[in-house]
Amino acid sequence: MLTLLEWFRRLLGTLGSHRRDDDLEEELRLHMELAAEHAARSGASPAEARRVARVHTGGVSQAMDALRDRRGLPWLQSLVSDIVFASRQLNKHRGASLAAILSLGIAIGAATAAFRLMDAVLWRTLPVASPDRLHALGWDAITSQGDRGYRDDFDYPTYRRYRAAAGSRAQIIVIGSASRQDVIIGTETERAIRQYVSGNVFATLGLQPVLGRLLGPADDEEPSRRSVVVISYEYWTRRFNGDPQVVGKTFRWGRNVVEIVGIAPRGFTGTEPGRLTDFFAPATMNTQALNSAGWSWFRIWVRPNDDVSPEQVRESIQTQVRLDRQQTVKNLPGSASGPIISAYLNEQITLTPAGAGVSSAQRTFKRPLFILAALVVLVLLIACANVANLLVAQGSARAREMALRVSIGAGRLRLIQLVLVESALLALCASIVGALFSWWAAPFVVSLLSFQEPVQLVLDLDWRTTLFSLFLTMTVTMLFGLAPALRASSVTPLGAVNIRRDPPANRRLVRSLISVQMAFCLFVIFVSGLFGTTLTNLSNRPLGFDQNHVLVMEVNVRGDKQPPQVWEDVANQIRSLPGVESASSAMWVPLTENRWRTPVAVAGQQPRDEAPYFLGVSPKYFDTMRIGLVAGRDFHIGDVPPALGPDNQPIPGVGIVSEAFARAYFDTTSPVGRLVTVNRDNIAVPMKIIGVVGDAAYYNMREPMRPTVYVPTDARSEAALVVRTSGDPLAVGPSIRREVARVRADFIVTNAATQSAFVQRQLIRERLLSTLSLFFAGVALLLAGIGLYGVLNYAVIRERHEIGVRMALGARASHVVARVTNEMLSPVGIGAVIGVAAGVGFGRLVESILFEVKATDPAAIAMPVLVLAAAAAFAALPPVVRAVHTDPAQTLRSE
Amino acid sequence: MANKAPAKADVLQGTLDLMVLQTLDSMGPQHGYAIAARLEQVSGGALQLNMGTLYPGLMRLEQRGLLKGSWGTTDTNRKARFYALTAAGKRELAREKQAWDRMTAIMQALLRGQA
């Protein structure tokens, strides 16, 4: 307590509220006088008495030194005076400081924004008990086609088996995917995000309700007879205005009236970064799915109980997985392919840490975010190099001042402190600019990630972000400040007398900084070119259908599958609506990453490795999508697909093939009327080709047009209604919805979107990468240009005497230009070469996310080099003009 | 840099506070020279404080709120800065004295035991 008071008073002393020097000196003087009088009393002469007193008391000046140190905090005092001095320096070079602060600020802001995003998507742990013990189940799945891919979706019967297998070793919980649902609160229909969870979820996550109760094991009874939900704190405050009476209220969700029984704790917004869950419903409310094997609709998370390792839990579940697989294989028709079966039997279940949540947004954006973060770091380094150049230039201009400071006794550390304080001040101003920038930029990037389905992230400015910015600012200060500080502090007092304005070491430093800047800059432009070209190529690739004015409604049928005639009736009703041009249905629409493949054989031909795509469509589908009929006819009601009967007997059917199919299987001759066989569960079913249509994209944007077979739709319980409208499709949406609900109460529209939205959604990642990398390329170019300009301009000012002499002696303008620019040509060139090499290497790494562009394309290399060269020339222009216009008479006089 | 107090003064540091506080307690408010003179007298000349030790010490005690300094005049009508104990100073003195007594008792017991 006492020491605290002492430090506080000394702090005040530092800041100026203290006893002044003359006050202290007066006190000491009295002491000396009294001591001298004392000596005089014992008989000394006045002079002798003063000498004795001085020896005895130790002298005024030493005591003053000790008092001054004691009065304030010496190190703080020097720091404060350095800060005052540094801010004067920055103010003196206002333009240069402003440029440095802005460029650093934008770079720091971009880095902070990137960190906030990555943190929110990938790293921030869920606000639950011991998140490090949470794991998500998944497995490397193999399809019947032999494709491999990670899967983490499970059905309820599997959940029951795994739960039994894990027994008391772990808590096994159902984490449903966050999905948009129509709810009716009061009279308003609106969308809310729902997650199904098992009754043990909240207890396992150690969560406590804010109001009411959370879901418990009692809500797990099968099938659930009570319709209860827990709403998130965020939804409670946003939708219900924090109404304390909300518990017990009901709202409609689908066909249920659900009762709100409690509010989840604040900050718990579900388990999927990218989506904020509004309400949690017991998994057992999804009654139809509870006994449906193969209906996968949730993730399974695992929390090993204390003293059980995740591996032990994995093993116990793995045993069950193997048993399940063996059972499935036993029921397969005998002719399934051997290697695929054995791979299937050997599928390994994995436990992935899930403490930061699990979502598809994580999988989609992980790589792009890392790439962008890397680009941001490069931009930041370019900005640092700029500021370092500025400080070196100022440093050599201030060498005289430094030497003077050394000669009056300033230590080397003191000088380093002086320059570092200046850097820190710059960095601090920059980090304020950066904070503002990231405050704007992070939500902006989130809006880029969102298309139709908004990506929702919690972007609070929390201590992690603050800590990160602080760390970044300090690192940056060290990066650009330390070299100039060391250089400035290495002056000797002698140097003050005979100082070289610009030591060679400085020039080397500046030149290598320019090389580095140019290399980074070229790299960023190069990468942005690759991503930009990818986006352009993808957006411009022909799709084979007209995506505009098409509305897609995904429909689930409650109850039995409905035959094609029923679907056709619904389509017919929709056709009669105003604003509708045509309507049809399909199993799904293109570019939704759904696919169905099965081998097709043509009599007299070798079987093929690759199976064509299949899609079940209704009559008029090609009309609606504007896929051209090349030959033959469209489907009619009554056409049947090749299929298997109840006893696996083949039922022949008809199909329409794409031009790519016709080319691949029949070598361009029109195959209308030809017969092929379609493999359905390893039984060959004949199919007659009745028509040929133009090629259309199917699975995703990146695939080339592949052979595709269209067949009439079967009786289905889910399909997509495809509607072409004359105006804005979304405007007609509500009336179509009402019509569907009116005609068939059992048809539930689960999702309505435009076909172009599906196309756009395919391009989110590419658009994000290309937009942001273009932005960073622009910033990098601007910063590198400013840097080059600054260095050249400084060189011209430094050498104006020399230039003046040469011009007086008759040097031509071209000679002057060459002299000014020559020094920078090689660093720019070296930087460009390194940048191209790095860019080509990087291009190889990200080849899989590029489209129809290679890092080694001459155009991909030439474009950034030309852009950089143009920018460098542009930046060099003002200093060169200045050099050429040097007036010899004036410069010579000034020396 | 500023002259650092020699090693001898470091030993003195803890005890100097106690001596100054005790002096002011027994003699009432005093200026710096009087404190030094008193200590020199009591120690029979063994303790000669130079100003570089005494005044920073006084400043430190003042910063800790144990002393209060104010300008006044001496008997010989000179302007001098007088230091007086504050209430906190009195409490601190009592505490320090107790600690000192305990320490000396321990030291004595230890040294006698060894002899």
C-alpha cells in the first residue's frame, strides 16, 4: 500500500507536479550553510569551513542528481520526453508520416480482419464445459461407385447402436445440422434456424438455462409426444425482446405447435460457426426419421467420460461399425465388386476435435481464409518495408543529430529507444486506423461469403482480437523500426564532424527492401490474377441451360411416395398462375452437388470405366430449363424409366441422352431409337433412347459437360419443382407456395431459391478469393509504388548537387534519367523474378482451386509483370522529371 | 547517469528510515540539517550522513506519506523546510520499532548462543 502510494507520487513527479529544482536547491543550500557555520564555530576560517562542509555533506550537485532520480521515474521521464520528441518529428514530416500511418493502418486492419474471421470460423472454442474433450465422429466413406469422401452425417438407428456400443465410456450426443425452417410466431411467417439435439446435449455441454429449463433425457422418449423447444439467448432478445414471460409461449413450426420451455445461456449460439441457431428441438420430434436407416440428418459428437481416452471410445464404436458393415454386405446382391466391398468393410471411424464447433462453412472457407491471410501478411510486410525505408532515409538525414546526442553522452540503448519510440508511435497511430478499417472490413467480407443463405458469425471485438492487434503492432514496430534504430545508434561522436550523408550500408538496406517489396507485390498480383481468371472462366463457362428467371422449390412429401401424375398435376396448377411461363419437376436441379451415376452398356461395345450421369425429369423439363431438343421427342406422362420390379425383374424403359452421351457412345450418329442397357443393382435393364438434348452442366461448375441420361421420374417422396417465370422469380414465389399448399397439403416446400442462386453459390469461394486478392493486389501495388517513389525522390534530392555538376558539364537528359533509375532497376528486376518464381510455385500448390488457368501460362506471368513495370514507371516519373529539371546554377549556388 | 548510492548506504537504507522517524518522533518537526546533526551527535560522530543520502531518503518517506514537509523559519530566522511525522508515519514507526526489537532479540540470542 505504502509502496503503491510512493509509485503514484513518483508518477505524478514524472508528469510535472513535483517540487521544483530551485526549491530542492534552497533546502540543500541551507544545509551547507549550517554545516559551514558548525565548522566555523570549531575555529576554521570561512574558506576552510566551506571546504569542510562540502566534503562532509557531499556537495549540492550530487545530491541534486539523487533527488531528481528519486523525485520521478527516470526511465518514464526519458520515455515521455522521447514521445514528445517523436511526435514533433512525425508532425514535422507530416506527409510522409501520414502515408506511413495510412499504409500500415490498412495493412494492420486487413490482418486484424482476417484474424477475426479465421478466429470466428475456425478457432474460437464454444462456450461450453471442457470443449477440448468434445469430438465429432466421421469416417472416410466409400460409395458404391468407388468414390471416397469424408462423411459425418448419421441416421438415428446408427446413433442408438453407437450409444449402446460406447456404453458408460462416453456421452454420445446428437447434433443436428443448423437448418432454416419456416415458423409462425403470432401471425407472421418467418425463418428461424433450428438444430435437433438429443436430450443429453445440454448436460454434456455443461450449460445452464437463463430461464425455464433446457432439454433433458425425458425429452428423448420415442416418439416424442410433447413438442418443446429451447430458444437461444440471442433469439430471445432479438425476436422476443427479452420477454421474461416467454417460457410457456408457443409458436408454429411446420405442422407442430411447439412450446418454449427455456432459454439457452448467453453466447451459446449452436455448434456451427457460420450459422446462429435460433431454437433447439428434441431429435425425437423428427418422428419419421427415428427408425429410418439411411436417412442421415445429424452429426454425432462424443465426449469421453473422465479417465477414458478418445481412442478407447473410438475403438468401442469401431467394433460396432464393423459389425454394421458386415450386416449390410450380407444383404447385398451377390455380384457387388470385391475391392469396393472390402474397402467398405474397412471404413475407419474417426474422432475429430470439435471444441471450436463443426460446420460446412469451416470446410469450405478454411483454405481460402488461409490463402487470404498469407496475402495479408505479404501486404503488411510491404507496408513495413515502406516505413523502414522512410525511417532509414530520415535516419541518415538525422545522423548529425544522433552524433550530437552521442557526443553529449547519450548511450546507445538510449538512441535505440528514441528511434523505437518513434516507430511505436507510428505503429500505434496505424493500429487505430487499422482497428477502424477492420471494424468495417470483417462484416464486409462476411457479406461476400454469404449468398442467399447468410453466413452469420459472432464478430465481437473481444480480448483475443485486441491481443492479436497488440501483438501485431509490436511485431510490426520491431520489424520496421529495429534495423533503422540499430543503424542510427551506430554513429560515433567523430561522425558528427565528418559525416557521410548516405553510407553504403544504408543504400544496400534500401535496395534489398525494394527487392523484397517488389517480389511480394508481384506475387500478390500474380495470385490475384490466377483467382480472377478462375472466377471469370467459371462464370463464363457455358451451362447448357438458361439459369435466369427459374425458381426451384424443393419439396418433401409427408407420407407415401407420389406417382409422376400427381407431380404433373401440381406442375399443371402452377402453369396456370400469372407470371409463370412453364413448370415441371426433376429429382433435383443442376449444380446442387447431387448426382446419380450408373453404368450403361451398348450391345457390341466394350464396357466403359466411367458411368454417365442420370437425372429423372418430368415432361417439359427441357422446355423450362431451355435445354434444346436436338432430335427425337420429349417425355410424355406414361413413359417409364428403366427399373426393377418387385422381384428384381427388369422393366424396360425410355431415356433421352445428351449430345456428349451420343458422341461418346454412338460416335455422333443420332442414337434415337437405339437400345442400351442400364445397370440397376447389377441387373441389366433395357432402355430405348427416344431423344437427344443439348449438353448441360450437372454436378458442379468445374466439371466438363459429361455424358448424361435423362429418364422419366418415378414415384417420389422428394423432388424439385422447376418453374420458369416471366419476371422476377422470387416475386412469384409466395403465390406458387400458396398454390402448392392448396393443391397438395402433403407437399411441404422445404426450400425455395432461384436457379441462379445455385450457380452463384457454386462460386462463393472463387468470388471471395478473387475479390479480396484483387483488393490486396491493389493495396500492394499502391504501397510498393509509394515506396519506390519515396526512395527515388529521396535519391534525387540527395544527389541534386552531383546532377547539377553533370548537367553543367553538358550531360544529356537521358544520361541523368539513367543515373537516377539505374540504381533501382536491378532491385526491381530481382524482386520481379523472385515474385514470379514464388507465384509459379504457389500456383502449383493451389492448382485444385484454379479453373482453366495454369500458373505457367505465359499470360498469367506476363500480366503481373507488365502491371508491376507500369506501376514502377509511374512511381518513378515524378522524381525523374524533377531530376531532369534540376537547375545546375541553383544547386551549385546552394552548396 | 546519476550517482548511485554506495553499498554502505544500501545497508543503511532500512535503518535510515527508522532513525529519521524516531528522531522526528522524539524531537518534533525538524529540518534536514538538524536531523543529520542529531544523528551524528547520538552516534558520537560515527554516523555522518551526506546530503545525497539524507534528502532522497526524506523525499522517499514523504512520497510514502510518512512525513509531511513544509517551509518555515528556524530559531535563527532562516527559511528552512521542516519535516513532521504524519499519523501514518507514527504507525509505521511503531511497526518498524517492533520489527527491529524482534530482530535484535533474535540476533542477540543467535550471537550469544554461538559464543
